[in-house]
Amino acid sequence: MGMFSESVDVSCAPDGQPVAVTWGGRSYAVCAEPVRWYERRQWWAEETRAPLGSGPGLVDHEIWRVQVQPSSPGNGGPGNGGPGAAGQDEPLTLDLTRHIRSGRWRLLRIHDALRPRTA
């Protein structure tokens, strides 16, 4: 699993659920039901104080685990792969986080990046 933080563009459904990701100049379609949870972040290292009652956006951050496949420009379906792509037909599992105040998305983890490949 690769862990880092890189800016990505995410398109969402009206309910806020990710449906497409643009990363490294390539487009990926979400191909399975995403999972959402919240994690504690080190807010004390980034904020001078936490106002009473603060939670989402300050103490916790939103994480989405998505499975994506590269989108082909011609038909909108799976394509040739991209950065870290596991294979033409295999989905790639990513963890994304959304900054609540700014709405910006970041790629946190690539789960399939180090999986052994078979010929």
C-alpha cells in the first residue's frame, strides 16, 4: 500500500458520493459502492485551538475508500490503465479525503500499488 498526499479532482453525485476521479492526467470511474468514515487528525499541530463543539472538519476528516477503473475517452468504460493501475480490467482501490471547509480532495493511499503481478 502506498501512502502519501496528492491533490486530485473528484466528481460527486448529488448526495456527495464520489463517482469519478481525475489523477495524474487520467480519468477514473468509480466502479463499486464507495465506503465513507471519519478519522481523527492531528488538529493541534495545524490549529491554535479547537472551539468547543468542533468535530467534522477540525477534529475529524472525511475518508472515502473507492474502487476505480480507468475511463477510456472513446466509450467512457475501462481503458488502458494509468499511474499505479493494477491492470486493464482490475479495479484500483484508493483512499481519498475531502477538506470540509475548502471542498478540496487529496489522494491518501493506493491499496493495490504493491500487489504482486502474475503474467
